[in-house]
Amino acid sequence: MRLNPPQQTLNAPVVAEGVGLHTGVWCKARALPAPAHHGVRFVRVDLPGAPELPAAVSHVRSTVLATTLGEGEASVSTVEHLLATLYALGVDNARIEVEGPELPVLDGSAGVWTERVLAAGVVPQDAEVAVLRLTRPLSLSDGDRQVILRPCEDGLRLQVTVNFDHPTIGEQRVQLAVSPESFLAELAWARTFGFLEEVERIRAAGLARGGSLENAVVFCRERGVLNPEGLRAADEPVRHKALDLLGDLSLLGARLYAEVEVRRPGHGMTLQAVRALLNEAATRS
């Protein structure tokens, strides 16, 4: 008798290419079907030996403005948008062949990935998905950043709050129960964003070299949104933070049944929460 839903994989390959947000290098990624229990794995096919990097918190190398997986000389950055898409659309197993040091940023959202995964389709496999059901509340904090995790019987629910000292953003909040439908309607289209006043500092640190108004929303204190088309929604920033949160939570390697409330989210804090969840699961086993 099957207790959990079946694992799923892609029905056909999904391909995208374009500039990398932080390196500015042209990158290509091919997400391919994979067998049950394979998980999501990135494969640097452009490197000798085609090293594999599991989408797991144990392989996180950096969380500075993006999530980077690495092992030895191999790494792949800015994986969170594709990971969020795969999690939300129910893809548990995929081999992602990457040419380049990061995934293409595309338009700064998960919209392209979502459209192409939906077009490829998802198929069930003859194995149960791994599920982590939280049984008691957990909380973590770091200054004014906070993550609160509570048990939830019907899947994963997110509540995300941001508060930026910027006249166009301020405090914003979004909450949703994660499903393919809610992801498509509420998160997939939300673009990454930054502030004009910080661009020079970020680029001096070797990041955002591929960033432009074509793949990111840029805010300016005096002029508001610099993108000619404006925002896709007034609360696009907090929706993008929820997108990033979901991608990072997927590094748990299991379907999470929990309510996740986050104030001032960031990659590092989310991954602390993932480690806490894994520790909680280990103490129960």
C-alpha cells in the first residue's frame, strides 16, 4: 500500500540558455528525465569527467546573492529559480546538464522554466516520494531575520515578509499554499531585483556582471523603478523572495509538510532552516 504520492520526473527534456546573472557568461542548461531515487543533480558537462553536484544542502558552497552548489573544482550558481520550479511542479528526479558556471538568468524570474516544464510534462514513477512531516514548531533568528516552522497536515505553506527602507517597496507580505497552480499564478513570474545605489559595490565584488534591465528589476531611491515596463505587480519583490525561499527549501531533498514563516528572508537563513529540519528528522529516526 502506497502511503505517499509517487515520485515524478520530466516527460521530455527542458532546455534554456542565456547570460548568467553574476558571471555574465553565456550558459546553457538541459533538464533531462531521470530514474526514481535519482533526485535532482546538476552535471557540469563542460568540465573534465562531467562532475555531478546533488541539489542538497550538504553541497552548498555559497549563499552570497545566490545559491551556489559545489564540490572540488566544480560549482554551479544561481540554481534557486529552477529548483523552485521543479519542486512546485512536482519534479523529484532530474539530471540537469550545465554548460557554464551558473544557470542562465533568463528574464530574472522562473517564468521561462515553468512554461517549458509544463510543456514537457511530468510523469509518475514506481516509487514513493520522500516526505518530511514536521511534528513540532522550530524557530531560528539572526538579528531581525527570522524563520518559524510549524507542523502542517496538507503540504507546504509559505508566509514571507520583507521590509526594505525604500519608498517603492517598504513592507510587503505574501502567503500561499504551494501547488503547481499557486506557483504559476503567484510566484513564477516575479523577477529578481536590486538597487541602483548598490550596483557598483556588488559588481566590484565580482557579482551581477550579467545583470541588466532585461533580467532584473532595478530600484532607485529618487526615480523609483528604472525598468521601462515597471513592475509586474506592486508586491513583486516579496513574491520573488518567496520564489527564492522555495528553491532553497528544495535542498532538503524531500517533500516538506510544514508552514514556513519568514521575515527578511535570505539564502543563508533559509539553509540554516533546512539543516535544522534535517537534524529534526535525524533525531526522530
